[in-house]
Amino acid sequence: MKDLVAKRYVKALIDGRDSSTINTISNKLNEISSAFADEKFNSIISSPEISSDAKVNLVNSLVYGIDGALSNFIKLLGEKRRLDLLPFIAKELNTQIAKMNNSYVGVVYTNQELSNDYVSSIEEQFSKKFDVKLSLSQSVCEYDGIKVDIDGLGIEISFSKDRLKSQLIDHILKAV
């Protein structure tokens, strides 16, 4: 639900602004949203005992050189008691900037570390296939196979040993 509300706020932030201004706003929102990782900060923002003006002043003090538009935006969120949406707004704004720049970030999940050449070749192939600028990072986990997840494009491609085995067994059983 918060994601849907954040999309509306991001649309309002983007409309009528050039890309450099949008990038500046995004950087400042990312700085602010990093404060939400602190439990004490979250308790201050969610506290009903602290006035919304004090909360807005606290959030504005987190970033140096905040401009009037962003300050007014944060003030509006404070008045509507939606300051807790700032991390969602920052994430959605980053997604929209990626779409505008046609550059995306993805993750390769495997159970063992792949060489940088292999990851860059996967990156190059997917960049050509989807006609985007793509940057892949690697995550070593318990996934028995390989999975490429490009969140901004909504693409997930995987090859799993278990899935291959089950499909092979099904094919053999159908043939018999």
C-alpha cells in the first residue's frame, strides 16, 4: 500500500523538473531514508507525543543545503503524517530515474562465486537483449543453480538443477 502512495508522490516530484534537479532530490532523499535504518529515529518519527513541526525540522536537519521545494515536500508529508513514506519514496524515485536513464541494476544468485568475466558476459548479453544499460552484482547464497533478477525491468531468469531433474523425470515418464 505504501508503495502505491509513494508512486503518486514521486510522480509529483518528477513532473516539470529537469534530470539534474531530480537527481539532486534523489540524492537528498537517499540520505534522509538512510536514517530510517536507526530504530531510535523511527521511534521519534512514529511518536504521537512529538509535534509534526519538530519531526519535519529533524528530517530537514539531516541534509545540508536542502532547497525550498524539497523542504516544502517534507513539510507536506509531516502535515499528512506520512514521513514514514520517505524510504519508499526514495526507492521509487531511484527506480524512475533508472527508467529515465535506461539503466538498471540486477543481481546474479548462485551457490558459488562466479568470475568477474563471466558476470560481465552475462551483463553484456542481457544489455544487448533488452537494449538497456545493465549493471549486475553477485550474491552467493544457497540457490542450487543460477538466477538473474533485474528488478527494475521485472525480469527473473533462472536455471535450477532440481527443476531440470524434475522436468527430465516428467519427460521420461510421459515417454514410457
